[in-house]
Amino acid sequence: MPAYLRLIILGAIFICFGSGLSRAQSVLLNDPNQSYLLFERFSVLEVKSGTVTIDSLLRHPQAYAFRPGQKHTFRLNDQPKAYWLRLDLTNQTSQLFTLRIFLLSFNRMVLYETDGARVVNQRELTLKVTNTTDFFQHSKRIWPLHVSRGQTHTIYLYIDTIFATRLPLSAQSSGLLLRESHHEDLFYGFYSGFVLIVILYSLILFVRLGDWDNLLYAIWVFLIGCQIAYTSGQGVELSNQLHNLYFTFTPLFITCITLAHLLFLLSFLPLRQLAPGWYRVGLYFAGFFALTITAFIVLIILRQFTNTFIVSYFGILLGLLEWLFSLSVGIVAFRRGFRPALLFVIGTLVYYSSFIAYILLLVERLPFSFWTLHSGTIGSGLEILIFTLAMGNKVNLLKKRQDEAIREQLRLSEENHHLVERQKQELEQKVEQRTAELQESLTTLQSTQAQLIQKEKLASLGELTAGIAHEIQNPLNFVNNFSEVSTELVEELKSPLNPEGGIRPGEKMDMALFDDLTQNLTKITHHGGRASAIVKGMLEHSRASTGERTPTNLNALADEYLRLAYHGLRAKDKSANCQLITDFGAELPPVSVVPQEIGRVLLNLYNNAFYAVGQRVSIAGKDETYLPTVWVSTRQVNSHVEIGVSDNGMGIPDSIRDKIFQPFFTTKPTGEGTGLGLSLSYDIITKGHGGIMVVKSLEGEGAQFIIQLLCS
């Protein structure tokens, strides 16, 4: 065979072989009611990203060796690589067809429809959308084709990043697409309505019952609903910004869903009581998820966050770990008696089984169908339904336990009622007996109190005795002396008289003697009156007060009791000495008081002052610089009369100043005081006369008692 002929034959074989490799596979569209699955019909060309364009493919088709799709599997997220898919479509019907992509399992896809070497239709489809995107077409993932009846167009798909080993897509007529879209809208509408009802119901229960289970459950259901809406493409028509955010920060969103599910789990299952160790592990998991979310947010703020395949795998890994933990603790809680945990375990298994089914669909381990395509939505809906039943079961269980507790409470209440009735009868008897005893004790106490008060009065009377005796002694001495002198005068007057009463001759009556006698009798009467007045004052002081107030000269009252108290002091102790300084207001008005009671108060204050300076004298010893002094003053201050009694004795310590007006409190040795003096004095002034009684003291330098009484 000639050489040139061999060259011609080899060239023809090469051209035929090359054209066979570059020729696109063809699909015949002849039934408008059939959905044509196209992925395995495509020819696939693997290239380096950005090196091959549609123009180069159209100009030099023999230069690129496309391989059949059924023999090619995509490499997941192999970013330096890109893929060109090619397929011929021939329309033999009167309807137009639409290319439909079921999964957004790629980052960017460019679709070209060509007629020969001319591009008649072009569209770019990405995970994220812009304001110029047709949201309806993006949500349905459809691409209207321009191939008319009897025409054949070539479809080119360019993919630079893919997240699955297959790309489910089909060609459907407009009528079939409308019917299937309607069915999907009904499906997702039912799902969305169901999710919304569960969320609202849980929030209402949370508001009414305050149960955190319902709030956490509502949050988790909301996040799951959002995830389904955006992964299925339904959410793009609601908010394209949120759609872009979801696909930009998908790992963050998945981690938030995982954390919400874990928190609901820890709240729903009583792990703290049934399995404290598992509960602590759950808290550690929750803390780790929270830190992961925080780290994602920090990276986002620093603009260092990249949604790489590794980050996505990390989010999926966290979800799988939480799934294993959920199953484990659910089984533990169920085996330890919490029956709603069984529904929790079933719901978790259902959801993650559907999730695994969806993953198997992406890696070509399950066939493509409506059920596998929507397995995630179906699984999440069933999980929400089962979890809702579990929540209701828990409520019923708690209600049953509450009813049992109420019945037990009623039984115990009835027993307690009978016991209380018996104890009530016994208590009434004891109360009657105790009341009689208390009445008797009260009578005795009142009698004792009256005796103590009388004793205090007698004690103050005893303090006066010596002073009164001294006061009476002076007028009595005058009476005795003038009586003796008067007796001698009478004898002198009798000397000029005879036995018959006549005057002897030569005698005469000395009339001067009569004058002396009259003067003596006048003095006897005067000093007898003084003694009588002293005795009368003593009797008034000793007898019970009638409580009637009379206008009283407080200057005279204070001075009289000061003299009596001082004479009493001198009578008991001849060596006692004290300087008395008085400063009585010159124009002090009469004050309506009970004189006996005010006198008793003054006497008590005087005696205490004398006792205080005496104590300091005994401590000072022979200190000649110390002069015991007691000051008594009266003055009018506005509408009040003020009486002050001061001394330069030992003073009152701060620690006991608040106690001195308490009954039976005394600083005197046993037997020298009853502790009632100041208490009774305080009551007489404040309660009996509506006045004020205060004390001022500086320890070691003296004390001052001030009494204020309202003017008449």
C-alpha cells in the first residue's frame, strides 16, 4: 500500500476517533409528562479552574475529550479543578422544556445553551444571590430552555466547586414543572405551618407555665425550620440577605442548631437527678459549643472566617458527636425510669437517619427520588412531631405525678385534720389550765408590783425621816423653851395673889409679865404651826396620791425637797458634806402638777446626786481640791418649765446610759436600792404629766437630769 494512502487512512481514523470523543451525548425529549434525569447522560470534562471557556469549546470541540458521565465521579471540593458538562437535547414536542437542578451542591455554575457554535441562552447560578437575581427561578433552581420543536441544542454546564459526587438535574416540560412545583409548595407550606404552630404553642406554654423546656424547644424548632427553608431554596424569596448570610456562615448556623438541641436535651431530660455524671458531660459539651460559636463570631468580626470544606466538616462532626451523646443520655434516662425519653431517642434516630440518607444521596449511595431528595425535611418534621409528643408525654407524666402527690396530700391532710382536732381539744384544756395559772400569777405579780412601788415610796419616805426629824426638832425646842419660860412667868404672876385669888395687900400685878407671857405663847403657836406643817407635808408625801393636779410653785417645791433630802443625808452621816447651789427662775409661773409625785421625783434625783458625789468622795479620799456640789435650777423655756438637777459625781458610763430608766436596773450594791426609783420617776414625768425627762452625763465628771413640764 502506498505511503500516502496509509497516511490518509490513519488521518481518517484519528478524525473519526476524535470526533467520537468530542461528540455530545443526545437526549430525545418526546413526552411532556416525563421528567428526564440528565446527569448520567452528560459528558464530563475535567479541567483546571479558569483555563477553558465556552468560546474555546465551541471553536475547537475536537480539542477536548469529554467522557461519559456514568463513568465519572466528582471530587468533593477540589477547588483547583473545574468541570464542563455537555449534553444535546432534541425537542419533539410542542411544549418548551426547563432544565431543573435539584440540589445546590456547588458554589458556582454557569449554564450555556448553544445552537451550533452560537450561544442562545446563558445563566449563572450561585449559592448566593444578588438584587438582579430572579428569586423565583433561584428558589426553584430552574433554567428555561429555548429549544423548540424539532430543534436540537447543546447544553454546557461549567462547575468550579462542587460538594457532592453527583448532580441531580432533569429536563421537564412547563406543565410538568408547574405540577411538581405546586406539590413541593404544598409540601413545604404544610411543613412551615406545622413548624410555626409548634413554635407558637411552645412559646404560649412557656409564657403561661414558665417552663424553660418549651422556650428552648421553640428556639431549636425555629432554627431547624430556618435551615430547611434556606437549604431547600424556599427562604430566598423571603429574604435574600438572610439567604446569603446562611450560606456564608453555614458552620456557625449548624453549631448554633447543635447547641440549641443540646440545651433542650439537658432541660427536657431530668439528667441532673437521674444521671449527674452525664449531665456534667452535657454541660462540658455545651460550653465547648459556646466557645466554638464565640470563635466563629470573632473570626467573622476580624474578617478571617472562610467557609471551607474543612470548617463545614468540623460543624458536621460536632453535630454527629451531639447526636451520639443525645442517643446515649436518652437511653440512660429511659432505662432509669423516665419514659418520655423513649420518644426522644426515636425522634433523634429518625432525624439523623434522614440526614444520613441525604448524605448517601449526595455520594450516590441511594437512588434519586422525591423521598431521598426531601429526606432532611421529612426527617426534621417527624423529629419535631415526635419531640412534641414527648413534651406532651412529659407534661402528662408530671400531671399524673402531681395528681398522685395531691391525693397523698389530701390523705395526709385528712389525717392531720383528725390529729389537729385531738390536739386542739388537748390544747384547749391545757390553755384553760394555763390561763388560770397565768391569771393567778398576774394577780400575784400585780400585788408584788404594788408592794414594790409602795416599798419605793416608803424608801423615799425613810430618806426624809431624818431630815423631817431635824426640821421638827427646831420648832419643838422653841416650844419647849418658851413653855418653860412661860411657866416661870405664870409662877411670878401667881406670887401677889392670896389663896382666894385676890391680891394681897401691898402687892400689885406686873403687867409686863403678861406681855412677856403673851409673846411666849405667840412664839409657841408659831413654832407649833411649823411642826404641824412639817408633819402635814410628811403625811401628804406618804399617803397615796389622788392624781389631781394643782397649780404648784416649783421653786418652793424644789427647795423644800432639797432641804429635806440634805438634812436626811446629814442625819445618816454626820461627816457628809455637800455644797448646794440653787438657781431658781424669778418669774416662774405656777405649773399644774401632782405635787406629791413631782416631789417624789425630785427627792429621788437629789438622793442619787448625793450618792454620786459621796462615791466620788470615797474614791478621791483626801483630795482637798474636790468639792462635792449639787446644782438645782429652774427656768421657763417658751411654753415649758425646765428643772435641772446636776452633780459633779462619778457620772454615768455610756454602756449603761440607755438602761437607767429600765425597771429594777441599779448600780448600787445589793440591799441599797430597788432599781425602781428612776423608772417610776420617768413614768411620772412622761406618762403621768406628759413631760420629758432626759439625762446628760460625762463619765468621771458628773451627770445632769433635765425635766420639762408644760406650763399651766
